[in-house]
Amino acid sequence: MFSLFIFFGFFSLSILQAQELWANSPFKSKPALALSPSSYPADKKNLAKLLILRAKEQIERKQWKKAYLLLKKAQSLQPKNGEVYKLLADSYILCQNHRKALLAYRQAVKLEPTNPDFWMALGLEEEHLNMAKKALESFKEATLLKPTAQSWYHLGIAYMTLNRYNEALYPLEKANQLDPGFIDARHSLGLCYEKLGKKEAAHQAFSKAYLLNPTNAILQQNLLRITNAGTQNKPKSKP
């Protein structure tokens, strides 16, 4: 009986020793460390940035379907990111869905109303859809935030589309001042002067545009027309 007690005691001690050895064994798999959300290599913000970057690359390659899928994932991560909606609009334009593009651009400026590029993109889409009054307001916002030759030019075009030629002059002149080589701005300025009956100013604007691009057939026609009009209006000298 005594020997049996010694046996069980020794056996229990052996089990305890074995458990201790196994606990310290290098072969035992250790439990995975719990990671907090902030310790992940790519959190929501960084992942959204990566998706946006890849979407831009796809848009440059005209791969609108791939861009769209990437942007929808980015949108789920950052639903209030204006850039996502702006790029979504760009992808819609690639597939000729201008209605959805317009809605996406509007959402972009709603989320980031101080971004001039978003207002400019919205204005260009409204201009394309012949929404001159809406485009006018968008180009005003873009120009107030960041006056460029392009923003002034499209503001002038919006005024011209609405037959507000007097108001179109200043934006078009500003566009020409900022970019003297802007052919379309000079040509539009000439058309605007012609509509206002200012033939000499129109001739000067058409001439400058023609010098910048003498092979342009439209510029040649307009310059010839305004030149002939000026010749016909001159009083004939008495013999």
C-alpha cells in the first residue's frame, strides 16, 4: 500500500514536470497577438488613398470599369471624400453616362465646396449638357477660388451662350492676359466684339488668333469676313 502511494506520488510529479517542460518548450505554438485597428498596416484612410491612386491610373488608361470598381470600394471606406465622387464622375464620362457624371460632380462640390477643380469639372459638364445658366454659376465659383485662363475663358463662353456679350468681354480679356497664346480665347473675344458691332476690335482679336495658328480654316474665314466687312463700310473717296 505504501509502495502504491509512492508510485502515484511520483507519477503525479512527473506529469507536473512534463507540463512545465511543455509550457517552456520552443516547439509549442504561441497564441497570436491581438492587434488593435490602429495597428493594421493599412487602415481605412490609407486603403482609400491607395484605391484612389490606382483608380486614377485606370482612368488615364481609359479603363473606366476597373476605375469604377476601385472607386466604389474607396467610397465604402470614405463616403464623404469629394475626390472619390469627382473621379467617379470622370469614369462615368468615359462610358458616356453624362447624367451620372453630373450627379457625381455635384456631390463632389457639395462635400468640398472650396475645391476649384471640382467646380471647374462641374461647369465643364454643365457646359457640355447645354446648361449655360448652371455652368455660369459653377465657373464663377471656380474663378473666385482659383482664377486661371481656363476658368475666365469658360466664364466668358457661358456669358456668350446666354447672349450676354458685354459681360463676356471682361472674362475673355482676362483669359488672354493670363495666357497670350490661348487661341480659343482670342478667337472668342473676336466673336464677342463682332456681336457688339466693334469691328476694329474684332479684327484685331481675329488677327492675333490667326498669327498664332495661320493654318486654321475657321480663323482664316472669320478674319476674311471681318476684313471684308470693314472694307465695305469704309466711305468711298470722291474722284
